[in-house]
Amino acid sequence: MDPATTLSDLQQQVLARAVAVEQAAPDGRDAAAVELIDELESLKNTVAAAQARLAVALKGTRVEERAHLPAPLRERGIGAEVALARRESPHRGGIHLGLAVVVCRELPRTLAAMQAGWCSEWRALQIAQGTACLSLADRRAIDAALMADRSTTEGWGERRFRAEVDRRAYAADPAAAVARHRKAVGERHTSLRPAADGMVRLSALLPLSEGVSVHATLSRAADSARAAGDERTRVQVMADTLVARALSEITADGTPVVPVAVQVTVSDGVLLNLPGEQGDRAGWVGAPGVGPVPLCADDVRDLVARAHAEGLASLRRLYVDPAGQLVAMDSQARTFPAGLAAFLEARDRTCRTPWCDAPVRHRDHVVPHADGGATSAVNGQGLCEGRNHAKESAAWSAIVTAALARQHEVETTTASGRRYRSRAPGLPPPTSPATWPVHRMRWSDFVLAT
């Protein structure tokens, strides 16, 4: 039977049952809804097991096809293919592929529990990660102890489950657990990700003792401030204390001084505050390591004013033309020069891979430079590091299917023959040309660096 037809039938059955529950008599609707939700959760776990088995099968096929290549090249791009099929980022695709290999080859009880519907993909990941430092025999012993019987971990919270995995791993091989901890300490880092409403999320991965100490210090500062009558909430005081202690310079009114290079992509109407609806449209602000964050027109104008008045930030203003496009740029160089690289980041905002919102790390030639591809805005795209490495697989190819900056579109064909299209996000719309001052109608005004 055609697998696609079977899955389509299953989808229709699930939807039909959901509709039937919605339309059921009120006295029996609640119980039926909860029962169906429970069944669907089990189905999700079974589907995750099936995806894991298929990912391993895909990897086996790819590696076999590439047996003539050096070992490091045989697996290139496989995780990215899994990510595209799952509609997730390349990073998560690599995690899913790695988990699938471990579960299918080394954790038979966990795989069986997923297939039975009572072990989630998340719990399988906790077992795989927690036992990664152990021998295969020890790993399978923990797998059997925790996942052979559903009642063993029934009702456990996620923290309790992972803590038990770690406890058993340490008991099985203390030296390996200590070595893993030392390795983890070497991977300490901070990260910055954009958040909603013009905010960013700063996080840090720290050794346990240091992380607890930092949080305790912030907590004590918040308790002291609140006891002294500070009207800020406790969490606000903790956040402000973190900023104040991390930044060395504070202005007279207590505002931290943050020297940063900022790139603002707006229409002329936003910065000049021209009359009419278009002058109130949002712009995009990009700072190093943050990626693009949408800000309202007033915030953009305030940012521009403060950058000039205080001399604390370098500002690049990228304007759009009457058709809503950034000015095209190209180069004869093999790599993208700074100006053109900034252009690509402003246009693409984040990695152009479908379902990936990682920061742009690589400026990529859609058609490789070695194959005659130009170093230009049309033939360029911003990619994250993982996606760019996957694209270098010999079996992948890409073409530009729409060349306008506002509608720049790339079609990528993977090794399995699947095609995926990505379109650059829209830019802030310009005002009507009729509202532009005469002196603004020069191409040299569209890209300014101050």
C-alpha cells in the first residue's frame, strides 16, 4: 500500500475523531476529549520512533553511496536533510539524527517504549545524553532499568527523570562521569538571542557552583533593594543588577553606556518622520550576535538620535528605493566584502534555510564561485554555519529563482531530490515618491554610513 495514502487516511481519521468529540453531547465531551488527547500523545511518540528509524535508514543509504569518499565527508548534509524534512533548523536536524542513531542502535528498550507510545522523544534524548560517557554495556543496563517497564518512571517529572539517569551513569562509571563534567566546564559560554517586543535573551551556561553563586548574588541584591523600598519587582532588580555589574560605564541618569555597531534598515519616511501612514512603519535593527529585531518607528528614530548625540554607537542606515528594494551590490572578489556582507545580512536577517532562524554566520554563493557564480547580492545569501557546510555536499545544488532584493528567492535541491524554496523577508515599505524631498532623490543617499 502507498505509504502516503496510508498517512493521509490516518490524518483524516484523527481529524474526524476530533470533530466528533467537539460535536459530542456536553455530558460526555470532557472525558472523550481527554481520552483522545492521551491517545494522540502516544501516537506522537510512536511517530517519533518511526522518524528515528527512517533517519537511520537515510544515513545508511547516504554513507553507502559515498563509500568512495573520505570518512568525514560521507555524512555531510544528512542532518540538514532530516531538518528540512522535519521543518526544523539544521542544528536541530543534527540532534535528531544523532539521537536516532543512538536510540536505534544502542537503546533498544527506549526505542521499544517510543514505539509503544509511552516514551517521548525528549526522554529518549535525556537517556542518550546522560549515558553518552558510558560503555555500551553500561548504557544498555540503564536503558533496561528505566525503560523496560512503563511503571518504573510513570508520573515522573522531567527533572527527576534526568537526575535519575545522571545518578545511574555516575554509579556505573564515576571516572567517566567526572571526565564528562570537566569537558562540560570547558564548553561554558554565553549566548544572545532576539526576543519579542524589541528585547533580547542573554543566557549563560556555567558550572553548577558558579551559576548558583551568580544567581544567589543577584537574589541578595534584589532582596536588599526591595527591603529599602525599591518599587521595581524582584526580577527587574536582578536583571538591572546584572547589567550594572557587567557594564563598566553608567551615564548620569543611571543608563548603561553600550558602545555597539548598529545597523538600521528603514524607509526614508521613518527616519525623516514624513507625514502619512508610511512614516509610522517599523524598521529592523541588527546588532552583532543578536540578529534583526523589529522596532516601532519612534524607537528607531530615538535610536538614531541617541547614536548621533552621544557618539556611543556607529550607525549604518540602509534605505529602500521606491520599489521597496535595497540597492543591489556586487564585487569581483572571491569573498563578500564588508559592505556587500552587510547588505546580505540586512536583506536576509537570519539564515535563509527554511525553518532556521539562526544568526547569519556565512555569506554564501548560491551558485559556487568555482562554478562561475558571481560575488553579488543576487547570487549571495546569508546562512548559518551548519547549513553552509551541509550545502557543500556534492549532491546538493541551489539556484536563484527570483532576483529582486525584496523578493530574492533561492531553490535548494537536496541529495534525495527534494526541493525547498526560501524567500528573503520583506523590507520596511518606502513612502510614496511624491512625498520625498527633492534633495533625497539621489542614489548616493540610499546607502549611508555615519
